[in-house]
Amino acid sequence: MKKDDIFLPKILTFLCNWCSYAGADLAGTSRLQYPASILPVRVMCSSRVDPLLILRAFLNGFDGVLVTGCHLGDCHYQEGNYYTRRRFVMLKKVFDSLGLESDRLRLSWVSAAEGQKYAKVATEFTQKIRELGENSSKNKIFL
Amino acid sequence: MNRKIGVYICECGPNIAEKIDIDKVIEAVTSLNDIVTVERYKLLCSEAGKNYLTEQIKKHSLTHLVVAACSPRDHQLTFMEVCENAKINPYLFQLANIREQCAWVTDNKEEATKKAIRLTKAAIARVRCHSPLEKKEIESNPDILIIGGGIAGIEASLQLAHSNRKIYLVEKNSFLGGLIKNFEKKYPEMQPCSASILQKIETIKKISNIKIFTDSEVQEILGFFGNFEVKVKNKKEKDIESFNVGAVVFATGSSLFDINKNPQYGYGKFDNVLTSLEFEQMNLSKKIVLKNNKTPKSVAIIYCVGRTDKGYCSEICCMYSIKFVRYLKDNIPDIKIVNFYSDLCIPGKSHQKFYEQTQGENIDFIRAENIDITKKGEQLNISYDDETNRKKNCIVDMVILSPALEPSVDAAKLAEFTGVPLGDGDFFAEEHEKLNPVSTSTQGVFIAGCAQGPKSISDTIIQAEAVTGKILSSLIPGKKIEPEVKVSQISESFCIGCKTCLDICSYGAITFDEMNKISVVNEVICRGCGNCVAACPSGAITLKHFTFNQIYEELKEAVQ
């Protein structure tokens, strides 16, 4: 198989400004390599990530959505990431009940010091999405 | 609106230029709507680069700016300043991070280039939805309210008064000094407490810009950082005084764990069972005697009383209990002392030495569990399990209990009406345990001393000094306060008054307008996390600069 034939998914990655975005930057300054599938979008706090945004992203053709935030207890805004976690669990259930693949969603805590973890999560999640293949629901459902 | 967007791609020396085919990026975005110019430049953050950008903005009369370069954590502010200088609103700018999160992490140049195109296009799509935002400035009051006249409150008052700040020091008792007034000596140097603390109290009384309220309590604190309105009530005279301050320090200290919750120690039931505080007072009065006025021949000190109930180590009990051994030996040289501990906590550069020097004849340290105290004639019998789990007994004349520290009762009251949250052990919660240990989630409210958690006199003073530094560097006379610009906004017409956002906000920035039955954001308190936006069931809340539309347009373009 030629290199070009490997499916490069499109993965939307929400990063909170304070921990995860800094962690992803650290992966860069450390020159850690991970797939170009990861498309970062910065938000101030992971709790800003409205489940509807994730759903819309998914229906717009992203093959996977990764939400990252500070570790629990380390949120820059006290407890935002607890809300993120709760909403994420709920969204997974909504995905399941709509017949969408909830395996295409992932939540991960990445601190500003965890460049390595970010690169690892990005690589593993890309691999996972490669196994699932292209997002079949894209452009089929309108919201 | 007629947008004129300029897109500038930074080569960042070889950093981006070698990893990304910049010409392809230029080609990909040039024909997009509203794009006036797309250029590459060797180093945009340099002085020459900034001047170049300024000239470009003017030359093309740009309304919006997109820079594809490094992380916004590096140079977002740099380019926002450029915008300001070139007279375009700094929020009509977007930085695409094609270095840290693209060039540096993607080996394959073709893939890196494709990703850079996506990120740049996404930034362009986002900037189209940006709205200009204006900085706000609010006058601030440099005065400070300090609640609690113990060592933390005294130290903070003195330090702040040295910088010519007006201080309002509120103490519930009729005297200043707090718990420390009961102590004869401080460990580990065993110097008298009174000299140092009395001197500070005398100094404080002489300083004209410290206004002391004794027998008083704070009844109300309203407002926000720089502008708090305070009401203080004198408990005796019943009169209420109101004044304004810019910052508040909670230095409410601690009290002892209620030993009545642990009846196995026989406190209150048997004579000659004392709390550590009662023993300090007895020692201070120079009369260490039993109830029958005889001198005790043997004393047991029981450490960690209430530790299991509280679920935390109170940090100072081991050290002050060892200090009691010194007190006892100084007063009654041939006394026998048995220390029952569960874990000795003696960290720090001088505490181990203090402990080692306190050992000697007739001083035992026993690691014990399941302690139970009963009366045996005139004496007290302590039954316990030793380290090998064997039941043993020990008979002594007197027992001193070293109970856990818990927050003062005032903490809960203050927390309730100020909304500053309590954390572990019901002590005031720090904004961040490691990174912001003396700030709280309410901007302008600080915590010092045992109000934050059990701690020694030296740690209390360190915290009081830390609070002083925080206040002096953030609340500067004559300097206006710039609240966060990217705050939440609630649409009057969409809000259904469900109050979901009120519960969620960690900062108490949202209040309910009973008249119109809608929630209202106090823009001065809001920190702009956006949690309420995601929670609002009617989509009535918008976070400025992170609106649904802005984020959605950004991600939609990235996936094209």
C-alpha cells in the first residue's frame, strides 16, 4: 500500500487555553510527532464546549472529536472540567441513542506539562478512528 | 460590513518555512472572500515585522487581520498590540497556530502544508465573525478589610499599613492576638511569644491608618474587586458602620476539634484530662497542677485526637505536643511523660532536631492505637494497642489531648454570605492549591493563616506576607482595574429564567433580576470560562469572542 492510501481522518480537537493548549504546544516545542489528523480549536475552558458544537462538528464531516481539558481539580476556572465530563457522558449516550458511533468521541485530561501525553492521545485516537473508517453519517443527517 | 482581511504567514526563520510549503498556503487562501492581501514574512514578531504589519494594515486599509504563525500563547498579545497601534480593534484579529501544533509535530511536509491550509482557512472563517470589543476600566478603592485579629490579620495589617494603605481590622473578641495569646513559648526556638506578639499589637494600635474594630463582626460584603461595600456590626453597642474597600482578607483562624465527639478520652468526665489549649493556659499561669492542687508526677500527651474524624493531619500538633514536653520538664524536672502518637509529623529543617533534643530520661514516645481512658482511683488509666497490636495499660496523673484544628465557626458564616467556597475540611478553598494558594475564586478576596488550613505561626506569617504582596501588586492606588473583556452576555429575550446558570457559575457572577425574571451577568465578576453558555437550555448566553458562531465557523472550515 502506498503511503497516500492510508486514510488520514479529520479529528476536531478542542483544547482549553490553560492546560491542554499549553500541553499541545509543549508537544510541539519538544518536536513530538503525531498525525496531521488533529485539527485544534482553542477555547478558554473545556466547559465552553457545548455538546451541540460536537454534534454539529460530527455532522459536518469530522471523523472524530477529541475534547481536552485540565485534570480534574486543576481547572483554571475551579470546576469547569467536571461539567465537561458530565456533558460528555451525556453526549455519548445521546450518540448511542441516535445510532451514531460514540466511539468517535474522546475526552482526555492533558496538563500543560503533558506534551507527551497529548501526542500519545492524538496518535492513539487517530489509530482508533482509522479502524472505524470514515464518518459514514456525514452529510446524511441535518440538524 | 465591507471586510478587508489581510493574511500574513510567518516563516519564523526556518521553523515554519522548512516544514510547510508557505506558497501553497498562500495560493489556497488568496481567492477566498474578503481577502485583500496574503503575504509571507520572515519573522513577524520582530520589530521590523511589527512595523511591516502596521504599514500593511494602513496601506490596504485592512479591517481584519489573520496571522498564521506561532502559538497564541506566544504572540497573540504582540499582534493585538500591532492592531491597536494601527487603529484596528485588537479583537478583529485571529492567530492560526501553524508552528507548535502543525510544523513542529508533522514530519511529512505535504501533510503539514495541508493542515496549515486548514488552520489558516479556519482562522479566516473565524475572524469574519469577530466583533470589536472594548476594554473597560473601573476606578478602584485601595483600602483593605481584614477579618480576624490573630497573627495572620495583625501581620497583614502591619505590612499593608507600611505601604500607606488604610486598613479596617475586624476582630470578634475584645482583644487582638487570637490564639497565640495563650502560648508561653514558640517552638522550635522556645522564645517567649508574648514579647513578639505584644509588640506587634502595640505597634498596630499606634498606626493611624489602621482602624481596629474589636467585639465586632462583618455583616455584609457586597460588590467586587476594587469596590466592595462592607458593613461591620459592633456586638456590644449594636451599631453598624459602613465603608468601602478594594480587597478583603479572611484571616479567621482556627478552633479546636470538639473532643466531646470522641468520648473514649474521658474529656469532661474525668478530672485532669485537658485539651492542649487548656494546658497552654495552665502553663502560662505558671501553675501546672492537678485538680487537687498537687503537682503531677506523670503526664500522658495524646496526639492526633480527632484526626480520623477530620480526615486530615493538622500539621502542628506533634510539634506543640513536643513543646509541652519541654514545658513540663522545665517546670517539673523529674516528671514522667508518655507521648502516645499515631504518626509523628515533624517536617522542616529544624523540627527533627527539636524532637531529638527533647528525648531523654522519663520521656517515652509510644506509637499507639485504640486509646481508651478510664479512671483508676485518683489517677487515669490509658489502655491502648501498641505497634505489635498488644493491649497495654499506662497509669498517669494527667492527660493532655492534642486535638485536630478545624476552621473557626466564622468561616462557614462568611462563606455563606460572601459566596467564597469552602474546601477540604471546610477551610476556605484556595483559587488553586499549588499555583494560587492565598487567592480565592472571588477576585479581591484573599485568605491567610489557619483560615486556609492548619498551619504554624511561621507559615501563617508567610501567608500574611504573601497576601500583602498579592494586594499591593493588584490593587494599586490610582490605577484602574481592567476586568475581563471576553465575558458572558445573556439575551433578555431568550432567557427563560430557569436559573441554571446561577448554580453553575463558580464566581457568583450571575444574579437573578426578580423584576424581569431573567438572569443577568455582572461583567466585572465574570471571568469568561463559558461554562454557563454550554449549560443554558435556551441558548440565551453568549461568550464574547467565543460565540457559537465563531467556533462553529472555525471548525466548519477546518473540516472542508
